[in-house]
Amino acid sequence: MDKTYITSPIYYVNDIPHIGHAYTTILCDMLKKFYWILGHDVLLLTGTDEHGQKIEQSAKKHHQSPQDYTDKISEKFRQIWNEFKIDYDIFIRTTNEEHCKSVQKAFEIMYAKGDIYKGEYEGYYCISCETFFTQTQLNENNTCPDCGKPTDLMKEESYFFALSKYQERLLQWYEQCPDCILPQYRKNEVLRFVQEGLNDLSITRTSFEWGVPLLPNPQRNDSKSHVMYVWLDALLSYVSAIGYGQETESSKMAYWENATHMVGKDILRFHAVYWPAFLMSLELPLPKHIYAHGWWTKDGAKMSKSIGNVVNPKEVADVYGLETLRYFLAREMPFGQDGDFSQKSLIERINADLSNDMGNLMNRLIGMSEKYFTLRIDSHKVKTYFADEIKQIDTILESVKQKMQTMQPSRYLEELWKTFSLANSYITHYEPWKLIKQDEEKTMALLALLANILARSSFYLYPVMPESATKIAQALGFEISPQNYQKFITEGHLLESFTIQKIPPLFPKIQSPLLVENTTQDTQTTNHQEAKDETENIVNLIDIKDFAKIDIRIGTISECKAVEKSQKLYKLLVDIGADKPRQIVSGIAQYYTPEELLGKQICLIVNLKPAKLMGLISEGMILASKDENGLSLLSIDKPRINGSKIS
């Protein structure tokens, strides 16, 4: 079994996790699940970077010790990854004793080899970025070229790593390993940086104490106490976490032979230049891949706490669902480029991709299989009638696989969604509601084709949306596992005869934003006054007692038929959790097909007096909204038990 090691950056503990942290970590979790499905033995590491002058200053500002300060924020990262169900195997903290010992040992090895020497460093230092810059690299007024904050001219005794010694070896590595850094244009940026010439790197500091101290060594005769430069300390966490430098070296070091780092573009240089040079010095294998992604903006603007537009990933997940957030982050941003977060885009993805394409396909399959075959599905004749369609789907899925292997998650999902779109198009083309009257065997084969498309696609859906993929698999009578991937994808088997399990709609449509955006006090005051003025213009005001008279319940449409001699009416049976379904006659035939309505959860007024329409009794009213764009049924953002009351 192939061993694979995937790492997120270890996150700097200067603030709570934001949407960028979530994006990176979700991508790592996605990669782990993808390679697990393929049969790899995968380790996933995440954690926190806790040393440095910036942390020391922040702790002092909060009247805490650096250790207490880092304990508190590190726990916030661990907590959110647990809530986000990130399947990490190791959570490393750079304040761990074993990590510190590993870093000290690595320093001594590089020092003994002659790759570390003592000197004096003078340069401009950015505390925020924990980075030194030359005068020529600075912006105007000696501000940091990366974050724009002021830098300090510093002169101190320092140990240097002989980075320039490894320039040619780095260039050889970039040439010999075409996909060691992706996307390719990011690799080209690194290549140009190294070709311009590398300066030796200052790797210790004496002006603060919060860091890994050097081991005592009489040969060095230090005039001051040195602590490790934060990047040497932090990068070594990738190997210290799996046993490097420990007295009894862990068997987990075998995973290092196939390591992949996921990083933001702002820290690519540290991972693609400094880190491989350190590894060369330590005579350790180099990472197989370094993937560098872009940054997130909010509604087209850079996120900033001062203007209040920072996206809290937990708030988004709590309101829209974790699965939805995972899909949106992976799909919306082409990997390597910057992406923009907006509720409008999120809702469009939910309604178009998740509800219309994937969710609707599952609903239609359940509805038709129940109506025509009492939920029984048999794949016996699929290849007899639909061999070309199966080949077409398999060709797409092979492309899907390649997109993940070259770290193109957005393209991966774009390709995967072609299978759902094709499956829906097969329904439109073959018209099973007509076909069943002519050829029952072929109709069964068509429904089985749809089931097998969903089954095969669910293996590739799993890395991004594990809970949704699992629900689909359970409904179709199988389990998501490497063994079943081998069976259904690699060997091409079809599902055996089974009874499909009815499940609630996976992704009901969302009509309006669910998350309240941050606004200024002035805007809030204005909106409040506008709302007050508008309310005073409403004539038929009611109080809460009037509203309490209306009994609105959640129901699932279990049957839908056109009413004879009517162009507008459907006769619906709606399950509201009672002994028998409610019969509803509703004028929505011009806006929905029966297949779109089957399995859909709707809002239903259940205490209206029964009415007779076209000779049929209607026992309630479905709630809907209509404007110049047409009619839309009111729905809920998450599936609920039939009969649940709306208040």
C-alpha cells in the first residue's frame, strides 16, 4: 500500500482561523480522502506555529505569558478543525518538547556539516512577516514589500544558513521534477527568484527569547543567547511530527518519501526555496509536491478586520452547512488564483449545482423508482441498452481523477458535474414516464443507469462532500470504501439488484441570503428607519395571535399527477408525518414538471378548510412566491422531519 503524507501549513497563532485557513485545510482533507479512496495509506498533518517576536509582543499586550497565549489560540484551531470534521492524524505544535528537540538536533547536524556559520546581520526586519529584507526590496518609507507595515533596521549577532551553497542543486531539482511546484506559473516565480541569486539566510535571533534555544556548545562561544529563526523552527515541524530527530526514530518517517505540502502563495518562497535547501543539508528526501493557492477576497474587496468584512468560516458553515462550504471553496476558486467569497455566488452554486443538478437527479431517481418499480433497481440490462452511455460516463470520470492528481480541484468538480448533467439529460431524452408504457425492461435499465452514474460519481464526490456522498451510497445500497472503488471504478462492476432507500432532498433551494452581513452603525440606523417607514405603510397589520392561528408544516411531495382537462393544476400527495398523506390540488403545473416535484420538501398550510377544485378535494395550500420571473415554492435550507411545524 502506497504511503502518502499531506500537510497543511502550521498556522501562526496571531489570530483566530479565517476563511483562508479553512480553504487550505479543507483542500488537505480533500486530498487525503481522494488518495484514501485510491487505496493509499495517508497521513494528514496540521498544527500551529507558536514562536517568534510577534507572538511574544502579542502575549505581553494581552497580559499573558507566551505559552498561555499560544495555548489558547492553538486550541481554537484544533477546535474548528474538529468541528469541520477534518480527518487529521497529527496536530503539531512548535512548543511541543519533542519538536523543539528535533529542531535543536537538526541545527547541530547542519552546523557540524559547515552549512551554518556565525556572523553579524544588519537588515530591515518585519515583525509581522518574521522576515528580513534588503534596502532594495523595501517599499517607500522602508515598509515591508509583503504586508506594507513598517520595518526596523536591526544589527545583531546571528547564525547563517549557507543558502547560496544550494542554489544550483535547487535549480536542478526544479528542472528534474516538473510538477514539484504547482501551478506551473508559481514555479516559474520561484525559479526566477533563485536564478537572480540567493543570499545566505539569517536563522537565529538574540533580541527576543520566545523561540527554540540553541543547545549549549562550547565551540561556538556565543556572546548572547540565540533562539531559532521562526521559519527554520516551523518548517522542521513537518518531519519532527513523524519522528525525525527523536531518540527512537518513528516508523512514520517512511511517509516522508511521498510528501505533499499545501500552502498559500504568500509563503511559497519559504517552502519552495528555504525548506528544500534545509532538507538537502540534512540529507532528507525532498517533497514530491508543493501546491500554492491564492487568496480570498470578500465581494471583490480585500478582507480587513478594520472594515469588518472578514469571513468567519464557522458562521458560514453553521448557516449554510459544512458540505456546502466545502463544495463552494473547492469549486469557486481556480487553484492558484485568487477567489471571491459572496453569499450571492454561494447561493447560486447551491441552487444550480447542488440542488438542480445533483440533488434533483437523486430526487428524480427515487421518485420514478418508487412509482414504477416499488423502489427496486436492477442493473441486469444496463449494458444491453446503455453501453455507450456507461462508456461516456467512465471517460469523464477518468478525466475527473486526473484533475485531482494535478491539483485542479475546481476543474475536478467541473468535470464531475458533467456526469450529473448527462444523467439528467438522459431522463429528458428517454422520457421514462412515456417509456414505461412501452418498454418496462428498458425503463428499469434506464433507472439502473442513473443509479450507477450516481454510484460511480459518489466515489469522486466523497473527497469534497463526504457526508453527501455517503448518503447517496447508503441510499443505493453500498459503502464508500477503497475496496468498492476498486470494484465499481477500476473493475467496472455495476450495482447488484437492490431496493433504493428514500432520503430527504440533499440540497433544497435557497431563495435569499441566510447570513447577516456586517454593516456600519449608520447603515443599521438607516435600514431600521426604512423598515419602520415601510411597516407604517402596511394597512392590514396583524398581531402574533393572528399569526399563531396559521398551522404551517413541512411536507414531502410523494406523488404528483396532472389534473385532466387542466393546463395549470397538479394533484399532489404530500407526506406530513400523519397516518396518510394530504391531497393537495395546486396551480403550479406551468412552473414545475412532476419529476422536479417528487421528493421535494415544501411548506404547507394544513389548517385551511378543504376546498374542491375540478372535482378534487384539496386539503391545504402550498406556499409560494410569484413575480415577473415566475413562481417559486417556499423551501427550507436543511431537510426536516415531515410534519415539523414552522413558527
